[in-house]
Amino acid sequence: MPLNRRILRCTASGLFLLGMITISAAQEGEAASDRIEPASIQALENMGKHLQSLQKFSLNSQTSVDAVLDTDQKLEIGGEVSYEVERPNKLRIDLKTDVVQGEFIYNGTTFTYVSPSNNTYAQAPAPVTIKETLEEAAQKYHLTFPLADLFAWGTPDAPIGEIAEGFHVGNAMVNGRPTDHWAYRTGDQDFEVWIASDGPPLPLKVSLVDRDDQTRPRMTAVLDWNEKPDIQASAFEFTPPADAKKLRFLEEGNQQ
């Protein structure tokens, strides 16, 4: 498996440790453009263009998230998240982790968040697109979901301009498929993307590290895509059970 020479370091015992990036003092003073391989940006642009071309798709993902205790001890929280999408304004997210379960349903005018374990739900008016709805859910109601940032790629809001470093790590297999492994750094985040080498340039794995947090928590997700799913219209509508309790969202600064 060919690997970028920048991530190989030979130890005294002769073992190679992968993933250790050596940055010399001279490299620290390099211009930003010298730390970004043009192919790394092109890979993201190709990926984003393809993602935006998908008008209807579904994906299932196995996720792993670091939860950091007050003692700085890290716990791994496993989970699964599935997306069913019909652009421009239909979305369903089903989230199941070791600690929480939730459903997010957007029908073009309203979004609903459901907590099946508590038999409760809350609803709010929604913007006219999936991307805007996810942004409002996060900013106004503090509802965030793994992989929601995928909807920004291929749009002017993609964080291409924030990338300070980007390079090709090498080639790797993800779920039996060959991928190109790319690594990036922004001001507050390190992220890696494994993009399919054959066929459509779909991200098959992503990994992110929050560098704003001193504990450096990591989120990793392995993605399984279906570009021609059979999605029923009922997937985007919510009919509450007779005994379900409707709650109100607590908007930021509004203790309702």
C-alpha cells in the first residue's frame, strides 16, 4: 500500500509507524499553498460535485465518537446513523447510539425530532432546503447529527477556503473497496476522507478531530451508499402515536 512519504517514520527498532506526520521547523514557515497538494483540493471538489448531483439517495453509517469525561478519560460511543434524502426538501435521519436514539423528519415545511425511547416529539417550521434546515436545527435548537456537513460539500459553503494543509496519505481498502485516503487541516479541525477510487467519488469513510477541544475528541464514520434507493413517501411524514407527548423546543435564550 503506497503511502505519502510524510507519514512514514522509522523507529530505532526498525518498525514503521503509520499516521505520524513529521513537520520540521522549516515546514512551519512555509506558505499555505506549499502545504496544500492541489490534488487534495480537486478530490474534495470532485466529491462535492458528485454529492450535489444526487437528487435521491440513502446512506447507512457506523459511527464512533469520543466522549471525554471531566477526568479527560475518553470513552468510545458507538452508533449507527441512516439518511434518506430526496432533494431539495425531503429528509429523514435515524440515529441510534450507545446513549441516545432519535429521529429527524423533514417534509419541506416542518421538521420533527422524535425520541422513541421517551415517546416524545417536538416540531418547528423549517426552511425550504435540507441544508438550511439542518443548519437551523443545529444553530437554533442544538440538534446536530453525524455527517450533516456532507450537505455543504459542492456548495459555496464548503470549507475549501479554510484548508491550511491537504495531502494524499495513500490508498486503503474500506469495506472491500479501494479508496484514496486524504488528510486535511483547518484552523480548528483535522479531518480525513477516504474517497472511492473506482466509480463515483463517494466518501466511504470520514474522520474528524476537534482541535479547539484540548482533549482532541475524534469522530469516525464508515459510510455505505445507495444512489438508487426505493424510498416511500411516508418516510418523510410523521404521525404521532396516540399516547406520544408533544414537547416544545427550548430556543437559545428562551426558557419556554
